[in-house]
Amino acid sequence: MKTNRREFLKLSALATAGVLLAACTQSTSPTAAPKTDGDGSDAAPAGASPWDVNKKDKIVLSVINNYYTAGWKKMAADYMALHPETEVVVDVVADNDTYLQKMTTWLTGDDFSQSADIVHINFAASPVGGYQVMYQKDMIYDFRKMLDEPNPYNDNKKVRDCFTPEDLPLVTVAEGQYALPFDWVGIAIMYNKTLLDKEGIALPKTYEEFDAACAKLRKGGMAAPIAAASEAAWYISSFADAALRSREYDFLVQPEDGLWDEATMAANRDFVFDENDWTCDRYTVISGERVCMHKRETKLTDPTTVKIWEQFANIGKYFQENFTAASSMEIQSSFELSKAAFFMSGSWNVGVLNSDIKEMGDDGFEWGTMSFPPYANAPEGFQAGMRTLYVVGNTMGIIKSQGDGDHLERVKDFYKFCYNPKNAQDIFETTLNAGNYVQGPPSILGVKLSDELNQKLEGFVQKGAIKDAFGGIAGQDAYLAADKGVYVQNLNDLLAGKIDAKAFCENCSPIFMAQNDDIIEKNGYDLDPATADKAKE
């Protein structure tokens, strides 16, 4: 078994390019999940239904392939067994880029009636211009309306009873709550302890030690000491966070702003970041308009932005070439084959990685996870500690494709069916058993992962995470779709040492500004925070 597993990994590494090309041509047409006997799910709720049970209807749930796919399909099948009048279709989309394209097609026109009902809402928000725009156009459901409703699949307890109260504001903007928490997702570093021990390298405790460890491995013949999946780009956000959080107030909605809402923005008032409490800005609200003003003023060629990219490149030079195009599957295989000592990726890989290494038997190795190490000597203006991404992960929102009424009630009911301790546990277990990705620790109270898996996830768990806006403030992925090639080419040149950070920022400034102008236009910003703005119709 162990030999077969290792041979499989070698073949996987060679075949991945072909698989990725094939995936782009695979049909992503929605297919209904097969009906089952509904075992493992609660009985259909008694009492009057809020929709016409004599009328047939169809709900579409659109998901990215491998992310809880098996779990969602089981929920669809179980729900249809309880509610034969409602067909639930699981639309499985090949990858992130294809999903974003689909959201753009569905939602950027005047008519979004062809959209799926339940989607990865973070992908939907991007092409439209953000959650504020979506609420102004009445495109998405506000889950604040659901929180005090009974969940018939959880003994009619209130929907909010499944969640830690402090977590709910994390998926809320001033205009509404765009999802319910399902899990947590983080970015961190997985390491091959067996390999490090063999090379006489102690587990790095600082940024400087991490740099030195990678340099030693490369000098010893390891071409890419860090296997970096595309999500390793979030490391840029960590550097931006270290550089910018001391002046976070400048980017927040402020009391004199037209957007100010005391109920949701009280944490912003007189805010000063406390390095002894990384959770201090958990509920602060970033001003998109102030961010756009900063970008337009600096053009993202200022010394702080240049230093952020310089610090990222110093570690990114140890990535494999063109890391942004790499799939987690491909890079994980490289790590499992000990071609890299470190694997910078997302928490969703932990479950599959743990299973794979177990299957390798004697060919396996001891491994663990660690957060991004802090500076021993931080650059001027940077904080020493490196916060990382650790946020509510699988944010599934509801598109009001058919407006309010009968159809929306069915969609809400299916959502409640999935978002309760019993069925969410089923989603996690079905997903793990199928070898799909579980993104990270559960957010729904009562849902448990194994002690072993929780131990492996420790490096991802962090009290106090980066403000995800900071990466964008520094230019991370700050481009329009048509300019992606320019960004990627300059990023690859930066990490290969062909250009320095200053040249990178200057080369990318025009595309950064093009995206910034697009955001300004879509949101109707007049670049005067004191006035309330209205999104472009």
C-alpha cells in the first residue's frame, strides 16, 4: 500500500497539468443530486409550510469542486426525500477562476434571475462591487431577518442558537448580514519535521530563521524549499497588516462620514490598535472610499508599499516558479514527495494531507503546522508580529434570484436544513470520507472534528486575524480581469529576482489604478467620505 501511494504521487505530479487542462473543458452544468432514503436527517417539520407544497420548484446550490461537494450532495438528496415538491440541484464548478467568471455572468447585468440561489457569496460580491452594492440593488438576502426564526431541523430553536454571538458580526456589513458562519479558514505553513531534522534545521521561530532555513535547503540542492499554493499570496496581506495596522484608523469609517452607523461601527470610534490584543479590531469596519482615496494618492508606489512587496519577495523567492498558477493538489503532491520542506497553503488541505501521509506508511513523515513567524528585527514602521488570515471560511449567501416570496422561503428552509449541528456534522463527515476538502474548524456549535485533525490545524488557529482589506491596500490581486497577465508576469519577475520591489510597484501601478477607478465608479464614491454615496445603477 505504501509503495502504491508513493508511485501514485509521482504520477500525479506528472499528470497534473493535463488534469488541469481537462478540468477547464469539463461541463459544469447543474445536475440534481440523486434521491436517497434521507437517512441521517431529521423528519420533515410538522405544521403549515411557508410555501405552496402543491407547486414544484427548483433550488440551485452552486459550489466549487471538492469543497464540501460530497456533503452538499448528500444534503440535497436528504432534503428532497423530505420535500419531494422541491428539487435541489448542486451545480459543481471546476475551480475558483471558472466560478468567478460564472458569478460575473450571472450578476453583473440588470437581470440576475438566472443565478443560482445559494452561492459562495464572497465570489459573488467581487464582480458586482461589494456587499454594499448588492444590498442597494436588493440582490442578496439579509440573514439578520432569519436569526430569530425557528429552525425546524434543530428542535425549533432559534437559528442564532447554533452560533457563538461574537461570530455573527464577522459576516455582516452595515447594510446586512450576507451569510451564516459555517467554518473557519486560515493560511499557514505546514512543515516536514523529518526532513528538517535530517538537514539539521530547527523549526524556524522568526522570519529571519525561516529565511535562513530556506537558504540552507536551497544551497543543499532543493530548488523550491517552499511548496506554495496560489493562496500563499495571502502572505502579502500579513506583511501589509504588519506595516499598516498601526495606522488602521485612517482606513476606517469615521464618525463624521456619511456612511457612519453607530450600531455597527461603534468599534471604530477613536480606535487605536493594541499590540497586546490582536482581537482589538475584530469589529472595526473599513471604509472602501478611504481605501480608494489612499490608493489614488499614493498610486501604490510609496515607500511603505514597496517595502511590503520587498519583504514578501525575500521569502517568495523560495517558492516554485509561477506559484499563482499552481493548484493545491499539485503542490501538495510535491510536499508529500519531500521535494519541499515547507508547504504554504490553506487549512482546507489538512484533512486530505493527514489521510495521504497515513496511507504512505513507512514512506510517510512527521509533520506539523506553524503560523507565519514574527520578525526578530522588524523593518522600520512594521510591527514584529505577523498576523495571518483566519476568517469565517465557507460563506454561503442567498441570491434573491426570484425576489421575495414562495421561492425564497424554500431556499431559506434548505439553508436551515444544512446549518444546524446534526446535518452540519454530516456534511463534515461525508466530506472527509469522500476525500473532499474541509476548510477548517467548524463554526456551528456542536460540530466536532477529531482530536488528531484539530491538533494538525493548530498552526492555522489565531486569535486576532489580519484585516483582509490590508492586502488590497498594498495591491495584492488588485487588478481587473483583463490585466491579470500583467500582474502575474511582474510578480513572477519579482520573485525570480529579475526586477526589484520598486520596479514591480511602478510597473503595476497603472493596473492597480484601473481597478481602483472601477471600484470608485461602481460604488459611486465621490471621494468625500462626509457625503453618503449611492452605487451605480
